[in-house]
Amino acid sequence: MAIIQAVFGEQGQSLEATMLELGRRARAAAAVLAFADPAAKVRALHAAADALDSRRDDIMSANALDMRAAEGKGISKAFLDRLELNDKRIDGMIEGLRTIADLPDPVGRVLAEWTRPNGMSIRRVSTPLGVIGVIFESRPNVTADAGALTLKAGNAVILRGGSDSVNSTRVIYHCLVEGLIAAGLPADAIQIVPTTDREAVGLMLRGLGGAIDVIVPRGGKTLVARVQDEARVPVFAHLEGICHTYIDKSAELDMAVAVTVNAKMRRTGICGATETLLVHEDVVGTHLKPVIDALIAKGCEIRGDATVTSLIPEAIPATEQDWHTEYEDAILSVKIVADVGAAIAHVNKYSSHHTEAILTEDTASVARWFNEIDSAILLHNASTQFADGGEFGFGGEIGIATGKFHARGPVGVQQLTSFKYLVEGTGQTRP
């Protein structure tokens, strides 16, 4: 409660009262943002980017505090990688804010229009969702992405970061608020939950008295499972990132090596990292060893089926559980399959419907991969690590959604809007 009292100390509010107040303020700000001048949103985001740049040293100092605390807890390397900020990652946040600022405004777009036989004209027009609740764990850069994307889409946002990134998150948050104030927009449009008390999450999941319109969780399986189990408002989320890369029989060897190593080892802790490699049996003699040797040279542990372990001395036997596992580490499960159909069958059985890549020069295999797998993102001859809103040209993402309603894949500004129908008549009455 100490953090709450620092913000609302003069009121002596309870946690529930504090959270309901956040919701009330966010709802009021959302009502203003829904009709905000697009140019003001652009100014706010560029001003926030300037603030991030000017407060770079403050961000790095705050992140150093978070990193030291996390290291003292013996947290995994993958977690530390997600938590760490450096000049390159701060540059990425700044670039993301500027890219989002310069995107076409997603509010008020005419999505479709038609005229009925009775003469009535109908338009479907994009509108903001309202108030977004974002619950995230170790990645402080989510603060910038979520704040920028929701603002651009005319929404208010309530951010609840994890205790491990609390210092970094606060500084980034204050930079976003500086941008709002500079552009004359409500400072309450971007709010941060002023406590690390886990009960705040439960209150957000219950909707804060109707203030929150949608929840977006960014974190591990435990967090997302809790959100999906307890939420009383809609959720944009994925539970796991069990992503696959399949090397087909016509895959070009050098590309197969380069793409597979990148897909697994570029950043092992992100949700787009490949966790299972499938290899066509016809190229086991030519492709398997070069690919696996390159992975091992980068420090990757290999868990393989009987064929893999018989050919790769360093490989250990894979269990059934390995095909179900998102390692978030330098570990890869490898299986030999008879053909593209067998690869597709494996993906459809074990995938979390996040991201799957095929490496091949066979257009028929690509067509089957794209048509027969129902994951949010499917790639041909590219690394699964491109499963990212920034790489899609969205400027960033508020998360990856693997459900089938409203938003799927990287959730950017367009996915953070809904729509309404505008109907114009000339006195028509219904018979």
C-alpha cells in the first residue's frame, strides 16, 4: 500500500477504491480521446518520443535497479533478457512511438458502405474500443507500445506492470504523460496501477465497475491462464508460443541453416521463438547435421526423436512432453517427418496457434501449409521471430492474439478499434 499512498495518500483510499478511481478517470479520458483531433495524438506521441530520448539516462538507471533486483532472485536468462533495456532497445521504443504517430489515423475510417433498395445508405465506420487494461510482466517496453497504440486508436489505457520492472515502467510511463500534456490531451488517458499488489490484477479482470472494455495480458503462461480464467471482460491473448519451423525436401540448405538458427536463437525468450523443428525425411542426409551443428554452436540443446538421436551424438531423446513445451530457452525439439502432410498433422496436434514457418521452394507445399494450418501467423521462407507488430509495420504491438474473434496475430491500432453503423434515410418507414 505504500505506493498507493504516495499517489493517493491524502485520500487514504483502499486498493479497491483506488482502482475504481483509475477506471473512472480512464473512462472520462476515453470519452475525450474518442473525438480528439488526430493531429493532437500525433503531437503527443512525438513529444513522448522526445521525452524518452531526453530521459534516456533516467530509464537506464531505473532499469539497472530492476536488473540488480532480478539477478538477486536468481531469475532465468530468458527473463533477464526480456527485462533488460539498453540504448538499442530505447531507440526501438522511440522509433516505435514515431512510427505509430505517423500511421494513418484508425478512427473514423469508412470500412464499408452500401445503399439498400429502399434508398437508405449505410456506412460502417471505425470507432475506439474505449478503455484497455494491459497486464504485463517483465518487459518494460510494453509500457511504450501499449500507451502509444491505444492512444493512436483513441482509447484510454490502464497499465499494470510486473513488480520486476516497476522502476523502468514508471519512468517510461512519465514520458508518455509528458507527451499527453504537451499536446493538450488528458493526462489520465494513460494510467499506471500504482501498486504491485496482485489483487489489483483481480480487480482489473472484474472490469473496475464496467470501466474496462478489454484486457490484454502480456506475460507467461501462468498470468495468461489466470486472465483467461477470471476475466469478466473480453481478452486479447495467447496462452503459449509453441511455434514450429518445417524444413521441406526442397528447402535451400544455406537458407534453412540461417533461418532456423535465427528462429530459435535470436532471442530464445520471446513468444515467436521456434520451439520445434520438423525436417522432411528426404533431406535428413543433407540438411539435418548442418542445421543442428549450427544450432549447437550457438549453445542450443537438442532434444530429438529416435532418428535425430541416432545421427546427432549431442542430442538427447525427446519425450512426448517436449512437443507440448514452450521452452523460452536455448532448447529445441526436433522431429523427422515423412512429408509436408505429416508436418502439418504434427503442427495441428501440438501448436498453440501462434506462428509456424515452412522453408521450401515447392509452391504446392506452401499452399498446403497456408491452407491447412489454422495458426494466427504463417510464414514461408522466413524466421518465426518476425511474429511482431513492429515487423508487420504496426509500429509495435499490444500483444499477439491467437483467438478468432475480433483480433488475431499482432494487435496494432486497427485491432484496437471497433465500429458502428451510420444509416441515413429520407423518411423511410418499415412495412
